[in-house]
Amino acid sequence: AYKRVEETCGVTFGEPYLERLREGTTISDSEPPCRALHLASLLQPAESVEYAHQLQRAIFLDGYDWNDPETYE
């Protein structure tokens, strides 16, 4: 499905993320990032959009694990 997202949205997924997909080590659980974004919006609302942007880059470009708490630091 990532190819369709790239074609439709004009974005490119990073090789580290794609490698995790190929390995089958990625568990796409949206709960951890949801919790992190919600907390960020409560603690620093003015910076929550930038945090969301950086989080997406970390996961989808750099291949960070959604389920690793260190990803959100």
C-alpha cells in the first residue's frame, strides 16, 4: 500500500522504513503515536504540529519503531 500512498500524495518513504517492511519487523500499531501526539498537544500545544511532523519523519523516513518508547523522546 505504501506505493499507492507515494503515488497519490507525492511523498517518498525512506529506505530504513521500507527495509523494516521487507523484513516483516514492523507492527503498524497507531496507538503509541496517538498517545504521544495527544500528550504533546496537552503539554505544548503550540509545538504539537511540529512534533507530529518530526514523528512522521522519524517513523516513515528514518525507520524508527512506532512501538519503541525512545522514538517519542
